[in-house]
Amino acid sequence: MKDFNFDLPVDRYHTASLKWERYKDKDIIPLWVADMDFRSPPAVIQALGRRLEHGVFGYGSAPKTLIKVVCEMLVRRYRWQVEPEHLVWLPGLVSGLNVACRSVGKECDEVMTLVPIYPPFLTAPRNSKRELVTVPLKAGKERWEIDFTLLEHSITGKTRLLLFCNPQNPVGRVFSRKELDVLVALCCKHNIIICSDEIHCDLLLDSGKEHIPTATVSKEAAARTITLMAPSKSFNIPGLGCSFAVISNSSLRNKFLQSMAGIVPEVNILGFTGAEAAYSDGWDWLADLLEYLRGNSRLVEKEIGSMKGLSMHHVEATYLAWIDARTIDEISPGRFLENFGLGLSEGSEFGLPGFVRLNFGCRRSLLQEALKRIKKAVAVKNVSA
Ligand SMILES: Cc1ncc(COP(=O)(O)O)c(C=O)c1O
């Protein structure tokens, strides 16, 4: 353990980084879009180097060795037996969400999701001419929870698909078997297909928690679930664009493939290389990363908890903190905080204004500076209130 140095500063300017270019000429710490500032596992960097050295970059197809590594990983981590032909390779999970909307039901049908939620969940249904139905998560005493009564009340005769996120971005929940059982039972009862985005499944911060893929809950769950997964978040390679869907129901899979045809490009060859190296040899790095993220998470929870007017629930998974900042501004606290040198994600983009999302996947010293700035902003707000 502790073989990797996550405190090492890495200059990300001039690397075409979405996260860092946004504020490049300003003294604003970018803690918004969900990638981390850390170098990827050495095994990934070395494998990519070898692939680059080869020098020929023609069209790719998923290597058999990668397919084997993914299937073995699913058995080892989740006791989930997946046939190679159940995998559908995708250049991104957002593509997967949009394809799922296109492949289930027809125009004007309803697609449900639980809010707050990662913004593409809110746009994918309309991109496919489906109606979006949002159901608010409940802020419980200890954690954010699914209000199953409200969820069931929101189902109509036109509801065909649930876009589900577990672990949940932005509230950081890892849903329990009990919760998944109820959710799946509800979807079976109302004949709703589930698209389960599990991109954050390796980033569990609570050691007592386990990730349970929705599709593994029961045979019925497997038959109605499109699971989306990727090494992107876990090994910090989202820019390589390699992800996959697991769809065991052949009719659902065929519809999904038909909806992709001619629109969704192949995964790029470096993505395949990065994914295979990560899933083969990235696990020690990931274990150290999780220790580091736990430290960051503890720091954020302690500091935010001590600031008058701000609050957050415990983060069970992901490197994202979902902060209630309504006392700063009911609509756009992110804009206020930007004036104090912080680039956070605005809650309104996730369907819940008055909150901000803070990405703590960065070196500790930068996070400490960001928290100092938040403290200052809160103090100014409290004085002027
Ligand atoms: C829940 C969730 N799904 C999908 C994505 C993006 O996936 P991709 O970059 O593969 O499209 C993110 C990125 O933050 C995410 O948090």
C-alpha cells in the first residue's frame, strides 16, 4: 500500500482538459466536471506507451483478452456470470443512456429518473422524443433515500424506462440490496425497463458497503436491465472513451444495437488498451486511490459540517460531495462561490437548485485551499445576511 503518490501536483493546463481550461486565466480552482487530477495507474500509462510506439492506429475491435478480463472481473467482484456476447462496447456512458432511451418504447412514452441526477439523465429522454418524469430523492436524516411511494405514484401507463444511477451521482449513495429489491419489484410490476448506470461502482468509500449490480438482484432484474459500466471513473481514464453495456436479454440487446447503428462510433483503440491494462493491473492503484479519497472525503465532510449554513450527507461512494448551499443562494450558489475562486457544479443542472457539487478527486493541498475559500465565502455571506 501507499505505493502511489496522489499528493503530487500535475499541471493540467494546455492538455485540452475540459475541467482546467474553463478557468485557465482566472484564480478559480476547478472542482466541477467528474474527472480526477491524478495520473492513471502506471500499468495503464505503460500499456498506452507501448501501443503508441506501434505507430499504426487503424480501426479497432474489442480484443478477446479484454472481453475475458471484463467477464472475469464481473464474476470476481459481483459473482455475476456474463456471457461475452452480452457485452456491447460503447465510446461513452452518455451514449449508452441516450441509446437506451431510443431503444425502449416509442416517441411520447415516459422515462423516469430520480433527482438530483447527473445532467445527461435529464436530457437523454427528450433527445429521443420521450417525456421526462423526475421523482425527487428524499433527504433523510442520515442519507438520501428513494421515496418508493412517490416513485410508484409517478408511474403511468406510458412509463417504459427508468434511468437509474448506482452509486448515485451526485448524492453519493450506494443502494442496498433491500432498496434494489423494492425497485426491481416495482419495475417488474409495471413492466418498466431499467437502465442502470454503474460507472462509479469501483469507487466505494465506506468499507462496509458493497456494490450490487441491479441486474444481479434476480432473474427478472437481469431480463429487464441494461447495465452501463466503464473503467473511466475508477482508473481516471474518461478521456479515453471506453465503456460497455451488459444486456443479457437478447431482444433488448438487439433493439439497443439497432438504435446504435450508424450513429455511435466504435471505441477508439487507445480506449481498449487503457481499459484492458486498468482491469488487469490497476487494482493496487485503485486500492491506494480509495484510501486517499476517503481522507479527502473525511476532510470535506468535517469542514463543510463546521460551516454555518452549509450541510451535506455522508458520501458513501464517488469523489463528489453534494452540498446544500441554499442559505448562500436558493438558485445559484455556485455563481456566488465562483467570486471566491471556486469552480463547482451548480445544483440546478442536476435538477435541484440551491445545491453545489464539489469534486474532491484532487490533491489534498488543493482541496484544503478550496475549503478555505468556501469558508471565507460563507463568512462573507453570514455577515451580510
Ligand atoms: C453517472 C455518470 N454517468 C456517465 C458519466 C459520463 O460517462 P461518459 O464520459 O462515459 O459518457 C458520468 C460522468 O461524470 C457519470 O457521473
